[in-house]
Amino acid sequence: MSKWMPDGSGTRARIGVLTPHMDAVPESEFQALAPAGVSIHSARVPLGMVGSDGEIIPHVDAEIAKAFAAPPPRRR
């Protein structure tokens, strides 16, 4: 008889984190703060903070952050 082993999928909760493509901190912070039984699932997404010359734009205004967090528009 095999013994049940946690598979990391979160027995109490699963938290999804969307993080800007260039920020290395959120995944590790969420993982460090998550209690036992909570799994963290993250995805890196482009935030539009890289200029056409490939340089990182240091300031992200509120409009860019809102667009990042907003759900996609509904199709009719």
C-alpha cells in the first residue's frame, strides 16, 4: 500500500501570482510566506516596461499598472 505524499498542488489553498517579467522577488516572497498546505503558482508576463531600445523604463505609472491588472475585454 502506498503512502499519500503531498504533491505541491496545495491542500489548503492555491495562490496564483502574475508578476512582471523583470521582477525576481514576488515568487520567492510568496513562497517564503505561504503556510503549510498552500502552494504558489506564478507566471511572468510582459508589462511593457522595456523601451524600443531594449532599456528598462524605470517608472511605471498608474495607467500601465491598471492595464496590467485589468481583465481582458469581453468579446461579443
